[in-house]
Amino acid sequence: MTNTYQIYLISDSTGETLDRIFLALKAQFKNFNYKIHQCSFTRTENQILKILDVCKKNKNSIILYTIVDDNLARLLVQESNKSKIPCFGVLGELILSFSKLLNQKASHIPSGQHVLNEEYYNRIEAIQFTMNHDDGNLINDIEKSDIILLGVSRTSKTPTSIYLANKGLKTSNIPLVNENSIPELLKKKPKIVCVVGLTSEAERLLDIRKNRMNTLQETDNIDYTNFENISKEIEDAKKTFKKYKWPVIDVTRKSVEEIAASVIKIYEISKENV
């Protein structure tokens, strides 16, 4: 019988860093049954001790933590060791190593990455811009975009745009029905901003569109899920991308995070060539 591990993610902040690290960690193990216990904003000894009491009652408890307060982190490790609960600090050694490398002390302030500084407000502005320029809206000022995503329907334009916005990049996305759906400004100045084309294999796109139609309980738009039409849409889009010399990403087997990483790489190269 396979064990189910009780994973306690203990953070003195939102826990976002731990979430992402554990996501990468668990992807390395196929046979790994687990249950997540989120313990965000853990900043007192009393909170630590209460969590440990719960851990002791459950079999196969494992603790991952990001706590920048040395005393709290030390308490957590000591008490975990006493109870023989595996306990792993995610940032401790890294912060110490960087402190030595940079020859300066770390601030040890919880939620330091969420401080309301210029970078934070730039990110909020990017998110607002991106939401306003979703699905071909407000094309009159797309030159203010950092990135423009083009692609036929259901090629992950919107989720990728939102992900990029959270990285502080103002992103517009425009559905590519045909070449006439491209704003005139982009036709005249194809390199005015970083434009990236998104494409997909026809079979995969067909499945996604069918699922979309089923979810919406729509049956009238037959052309939208016609394989020949989809294939032509994709080929026409590729010809358009080639005509204007826009880089293309095949999103067929890529997650939003992987698509965004590829877009960012293209964006960074485009800035170097300006």
C-alpha cells in the first residue's frame, strides 16, 4: 500500500515561493502520494509549536519552510529533529551563501519580495494594461505594449498574457482570424514592438475547441471545430508570421509557464537588437 505523505509548507509570507518549489520537486517523482498543508504568515513561536503538534499526530509528515527569522527557523528545525520529522529549509543556505558572496547582511524581513516599491507598481500597471488589451481590445495604442501575442483562437494567448503581465510586461493579445485582423500599425511597422506568433497542431487545437464548445454548450458554430478549417487557419497564420518575420512558438505541448519563458527570451533578444 502506497504511503500518503503529509507535506507542510511553512512560510512567514504568502507561501508562493514554497508552492513553486514544491511543484518543481514533486514533478521529479512519479509515485508520490501527498496532501498539502499550507501554513502561511507563520511568524511567532506559538504558531510554530502548534503546527508541530499537528505534524506529530500525522504519519509521514514532511516540512518545507521559508522563514527568514533565524530564531524561528532554528526553533522549527530543533523541534522537528526532536520528533524525527524531516524538515528542509528552502532559502536558508542560499541566503547565507549570498550574504557571504555580497559581503553584506540579509534584511531577514518577511515578505520582502512583496514590498510596495516601484517594481510592484510597474507590475500592477502591466496587469491593468494587459487586461484592457485582451482579445484585440484597444488596438489604437498597442505601440505602448512590451509584447504583442498573435494567434488563432485557443492558442493560449490570454493566459500567457496574464502570466507575462505578472512579470511586469505590458502584453496585448490579438486573435488572428486573417491578415485583415492585424492592426494597420503592425503591418506598416512589424517591428515597432516585440510581436510573437503562437501556433498549435491542428489535432490538439480541435480537441481544445471541442471542449470549449461543450463547456459553453454551443453547437451552432460548426466551422469553429471543423478540422479542415482549423488546419487552414493554422497554415494561413504561419504564412502571415513568415511574411512579417515574426518569431513563432508552437504551444501544442507547452504549459503557460513554458510558453511565457520562450516569449520572454524572444523579448530580451529583441531589446538587444534595438
